[in-house]
Amino acid sequence: MPQLNKGGKFVFGLSVIQPNRTIHIPPQALSEYDATRDGKVIIFTGSKITGGFCVTTYSLLLNSKLKHILAECPRLRDCLLSEGEFIQYKGRKYAWVSIDKSGDIKMPQSTLAVLELQSGMELLSIRSSDIAFTMGAKGPLLEKARMYEGEIPAF
């Protein structure tokens, strides 16, 4: 998978939000983050520049310096929120959603609305850290991906 410019962020591919609100996560991101392991992932709001959302797993979060998020948000930790229902914590919004073994996430319409996403939009899957990857909806990286002359897999 390419880096869109030398020394730049590594991208896994482009995913399109399907009319039924399904988003397919690129296989390399699934593998690298072991995202299908628990059958659910934690999503949280992306940056102002990139938009979209970030994806992590319970195990990655529990074993990171950000484990306090789950400790201080027991409703998120214990899945006491409805699927896709957000909880606010220190400037970001967090929710959990189911992910199937093939890497498909079906977002509730209310979740897409909070994230300002809709059917047909492209999301660029970007390696963000060892804890999470981003499904970016806007900004310079997505524009670079659209202009990239090499191949970026689409899902």
C-alpha cells in the first residue's frame, strides 16, 4: 500500500459508504489492528482536518496509554450504550459498533449523521498510530489520494 508522498502517512485503501450504510475496512488494516477479533470495534471522531472516524479495538485501547478512556467511560467499556451511540469524553465522541469477520461495519444512520457522513462518500483508510487507524472523509490526504497516479485499492 502506498505512502502518498515520501515520508508521508501510509494508506490502506479507499472505502465507499454503501447505500445500506455498510463500510468495508481494507484487509490490511483489519489484519494489522486485529480489528475483527472481538466482533466489535470502538470508533471515535476524527480530527477537524481529516473528519470521518478512527477505529480501534478494546484490547488495543486497554493495553495503551489511553486505557483511562475505558476506565472513565464504563458505559462504553461495558457496551451499555446502544450500538453506534456516542459518549462525549475530553473533546471527542466515542461509540462501539459491530464488525463482521469480513471487515464490514454497518453504521446506524444516527451514527453517520453525528460523523457528518452519508452514503456514497469515500473514506481513506490511514495508518494513524499503533492504537488506531483513521477512516478519513476530507482534507489534504484524501485529495492526494484522488490525484495519486499509482494504485490505491478500493473497497
